[in-house]
Amino acid sequence: MLDPGGLIAWLIVGAIAGFLAGKVMKGGGYGLIGDIIMGIIGAFVGGFLVSMLNLGEMGFIGSIVVAFIGACIFIAIVRALPGRSPV
């Protein structure tokens, strides 16, 4: 069962990371829900990369940084797919 505090933290990290990734990747953001979704997917992508590099625990700020980097990678991959509208 999900801890409500953990779920809120995921949403906050996702929103911050998605918002920042949308701005850095030359987009205007994706709205609150879109930013959260991009950030959460970015957290999974970034978390996968961090686990492969054995970098250990990152803390709250580190989680935002990892999710931001993952979201940027995810946005770049989606934009590179043929036949897709730009995200």
C-alpha cells in the first residue's frame, strides 16, 4: 500500500522536474498534469540510470535532479520518434 506522504512527495518531485524539463527542452510546459506525468516518467528513467551507475541515495533535491534529467531524456526520445507530434 502506498504511503500518502510518499505519494505526495512523488507528485511534488514530478511536478517540479516536469516543469523544469519542459522549460529547458524549449517547450512551454505541459500543464500541471502533463508536468507531473513527465516528471514521474523522468523519475523512473533517471532512477534506472542512477541504479545502473550505483550512485546510492540522493535525498529530496537529488531526486528532483535525477527526475529532471530523466524527464529531459524522455522528452528527447519522444520528440525523436517518427510520426509523433512534438511534445
